[in-house]
Amino acid sequence: MHAFISDAHPNPATCNFSVKYILNSSLKAEIIISDIFGKIVKRVILSEKEEVVTISIESFIEGIYFYTLTVNNLFVSTKKIVVER
């Protein structure tokens, strides 16, 4: 399984951030965003093999979050995003 997710842009972010992802198959894939305590705060289902997705974080409180690309329920990559207000 080969998959890729880019660094978030912008980072730090205030309202939304974008990431590029590449999947080499049509398996079930999603981005899971969790807070610093590990609580899942958002899930984004991915439907294309390659795309840039913009994720709204307007409802998030200021702090550090992690976004994880999963493919077929397996963790592929986790990266950090900072939310500022």
C-alpha cells in the first residue's frame, strides 16, 4: 500500500487548511483529525486517488491537533497542525 499526505498549508491555521494526498488504489481512505489528547474531532472521507482537500477548522479551539491519513483502517502517516485564533 502506497499513500502520501502533504504538510498542512497554512500552518498555523485559523479557519481552514489544505493538504494534498495521493492514493494508489481505490481502497477506503480518510483523514482523521484528533486533538492533543487523542480525541477524534473530525473525519474526512477521501474519494479520489489524488486531490487537494481543504478542511474547515472554524469550530476548533486554539491548540495543537494531529491529522492522520488512514487507508483500509491502517495508519499511514500522521502530521501536526496548529490552530490559532
